[in-house]
Amino acid sequence: MTDRPARAEISFRFRGRDVSLKGFPPDRMLLDWLREEAGARGTKEGCAEGDCGACTVVLCRERGRWASYEPVNACILMLGQIDGAELLTVEDLAQGENLHPVQQALVDFHGSQCGFCTPGVVMSLFAHYHDFGDAASRESVNAALAGNLCRCTGYRPIVEAALSVIDGRPSDRFDEDEPQRVAALQALPSGDLFVGDQTSFFAAPATEGSLVALYEAHPDAVLLGGATDVGLWVTKRLQRLRKIIWLGRIAAFNMNLSDGDGVRLGAGSSLQAALGHLASIHSDLLVIMSRFGSWQVRVSGTVGGNIANGSPIGDLAPALIALESRVELRKGGVSREMPLEAFFLGYGKQDRRSSEYVRSLYVPRPRPHQAYRAYKVSKRFDEDISAVMGAFRLDLDGRRVTAARVAYGGMAATPKRAAACEAALIGASLDDPATWEAAKAAIAADFTPLSDMRASAAYRLTVAAQLVTRALTEISGAAVPTRLGELRAAE
Ligand SMILES: Cc1cc2nc3c(=O)[nH]c(=O)nc-3n(C[C@H](O)[C@H](O)[C@H](O)COP(=O)(O)OP(=O)(O)OC[C@H]3O[C@@H](n4cnc5c(N)ncnc54)[C@H](O)[C@@H]3O)c2cc1C
Ligand code: FES
Ligand code: FES
């Protein structure tokens, strides 16, 4: 920590006032605080694991002169993570008897069937009202609602209500108050945060120097990115977390930088903020990132968390390993970098030393002679974890493959390159599918996948081999429909 004494209370805006809190358990969830202490019971608990959206609230954060309105799942967000933000819940939208336009539209279109999902739906649509500009389409509304489950499947009136009010929307009182809102957020205390004592704390360093010092002193602390994994340790595994270091207040840590050669993603960047940078590398990364969890998960979850969790079914790792990405780790102010695939040592085991953390990822752009494809295969299109994820980068000399990087998720205990498949691809001709067969057959030598609730081992092997065909078919330029939209159009 710096010489300045750390703040001992979190500070945020709520119901038009500045609020300071201390003395809460480090792993206190925002939803529990809202319902049990703040008496804000409009926000509901459904699944308690970030899947249903019943608990959606909006965090308004200051972004220079503007405010951003981000929907988050309060069930898996730690209370300390609202430091520096304004917390808006469903109770905040109406003014007296006057409903917010989004609420009124839901009434007018009979979009509210039960009291359980509606508050979360209202908050996601309110965030859409403010954060996607003033245009709305069926696609943008569907994307905004992908993390809100309506158990009675009454989506049609909900979507129609949203379209009626958001597309070409009038300004609301939140637009009118925005300058004051931003000024109030800027006036909140900032600097290092440390709530608790040496045995139990929620801390949020404001600089990387403070992070290094704190993590060296407490290597047993849990680093917290967006809590979209860690939150479930508390709500589902019922773990108690005594020491938490949240990375969300270190501005430099969230930065993403793009140039002609590649993109450097800060570990603290939210997945939503990384989306545009990754999309600039390849359109398949836009598709994958748009299907990553839900809007709520993407605005909270971070790039660093998705890599550091070491999950064999995380989406970023295989997609980025195929691009020859590198991960930067830092400990005690000293960085080291390694190929991303080398970071994953085994199930639940990464090449990370005590008090070392993931600092950034470097993702090179494919060169003109390289072709790239990445595919996520899951049971549901939205808000689902991959059963198999396959990514391919092929070096081409004319129509012949001269080198290949192929990586899969969901096929082994870690995200992993398919060495035998890569070797078999060398020399393959884009014009001769018979030359692809050895690479497809090699998948069985590369992987012995498991059967689990997402897919059987046999399904995984079949799909992984078929993805080789799909990648080569697309790269060859053959006029064969391979994408969902094209397949539907061809029907
Ligand atoms: C409903 C739902 C849907 C999801 N859908 C997807 C999906 O489609 N695809 C997918 O891949 N994942 C998905 N996830 C999983 C999760 O959202 C991602 O893995 C996310 O990127 C985790 O990031 P986080 O910042 O929230 O991590 P956290 O939960 O904050 O942390 C995860 C782990 O990483 C560690 N950590 C965090 N940051 C660092 C750092 N900088 N250095 C070292 N260690 C660090 C933490 O200590 C912890 O061990 C989903 C989760 C939920 C709840
Ligand atoms: S209660 Fe289901 S997402 Fe939070
Ligand atoms: S609105 Fe609640 S189940 Fe559909």
C-alpha cells in the first residue's frame, strides 16, 4: 500500500446519497446486503449462480464525462465491488406514480407475467436503454436479455415492449441528471481500500505498486477479478473467503491497447471491454465473445480471471492459443512472459508462483498468409459453457497448408494444442478434402476426452474432428453453408 493511509470503508452512491460501509464480511454478497440489510427486496434471488438474471441490478460508473450503466448479477457480486459506483435497483426507476418508460412498456405490452423475473428484466432493459445508444433491434434486445431467464417463456411481449420503447427512445431523468451523477461519482473517495484487519479483509489497491506490496504480504489472499467464478465458490460451494484482493480499482490493469501487430489485453479488462479489441483481430472472436455468458457476466468477468482460473472449458484460452498469444505474469514488480499454452500445467494447476498474478495477454493478429477460425460448440446458443471449443490458425502457401496451430477446449484437463492434428495438416491442400482426413483422424491420438453432463467422450471426438472439416471448408472458400444463419437460409 502507498504512504497514504488506505480507506477503511467502501463508498458508493445509493438512493441519491453517498454511502460508506465497513465491518462487513469480505465475502458478503451484494444481493444479501440488498435484501437483508438495505431492505431492497425488489431484487430477487433465483439461481444464486449468475444464470437466471433475477438478481440483476445496474452499476453506474463514471467514464470521463459520461456515465456507463452496467447490468450485473448481484447474487455473485461481492459487496465491496460496488466501491466507486452508483447502485441502481428496480426500486430506483419510477418516480412516485410515474413508471420509467421501460416499466411502462412492459405493462402496456403485458410483458410481466410473474414478479420474480420481471425486476431483473426491467434492469437489463434499463441498461440497454442507456448503454447501446438510442437504437434497438431484435438482436440487441435478445443480446441484452440473454442473461434473463423467463421461466414461463413469455419473451415475445417482453421483446416487443423493449423494441417499442428503446428504439428512438426519448431521454429520461437519468439522462437529464447525468452531469450531477458523474460529478457525484467523481467526488467519491478513491485511493487504496482496505476494509477489515490483517486476518480478514476486503482490499482494493488503487495502483499496481500497492497490489504488489499487499499480495506479497498476503500470498494466501484470493485475487478477485469480476467474481463470476469466485462468487460461486461462496454461493454454491459455501466456502468462506477471509482475505480478498479485488483488482477492479487499478486503472492501468484494465487497459487494452491495439496496434497493427496485435492487441494487449489488461488482465483486469472486462470481457465486454475486450470484445471490440478481439473482434478487430477476427470476426469469429466477436461471435465467441458475444456468446460468452451473458451481458451481466461479460461486464463483470475479466480476461485475467478467464485465464487464471485454468478452466479446461474456458473460451478465451483455446481461441487465443491458436493465435500464438502470450501471457504476462508479474511478481514483486518483475514480469515474465510465456506462450499461453505453457501456463496450463494440468487440471487446476497453472505455472503461477506464490503472490504472482496475471498482468496481461498479448494476442498477435494473423499475418496476410495466415487464416484463422474459432468455434464454440455448446448445448444452448446463449449463456452456456462450451462442450468443445476449437481454434485453428493455418499458414498457407497458395492453396497448401505449410504450418498449423490447432487448440481445443473441453477435450482434456487443460486447454491444449492438438500436436498430431497440427503435424498432419502440413501439406494438406485446400482443394482436396481427402488430404484433410489424416488431421481429422489424428484428433483421437491427441485427446482422450471425458464424458460429462455437457457431452459424451464420443460426441467430443466426433465434433472436434468435424471442426477440422469446417475450418478447412471455410478457409478453402467453398460455397457450402457452415454457419447457423447460412444453414437456416439454405433450408
Ligand atoms: C452464468 C455464467 C456464465 C459463464 N459463461 C462462460 C462462458 O461462456 N465462457 C467461459 O469461458 N466462462 C464462462 N463463465 C465463467 C467465468 O465467467 C469466466 O471464467 C470469467 O472470465 C472469470 O473472470 P472473473 O474476473 O469473473 O474471475 P474471478 O471469479 O474473479 O476469478 C477467477 C479465478 O481467477 C483468479 N484471478 C482473477 N484475476 C486474476 C489475475 N489477474 N491474476 C491471477 N489470478 C486471478 C481468481 O483468484 C480465481 O481463482 C461463466 C460464468 C457464469 C457465472
Ligand atoms: S439469482 Fe440467478 S443470476 Fe442471480
Ligand atoms: S415473467 Fe417470470 S416466468 Fe416469465
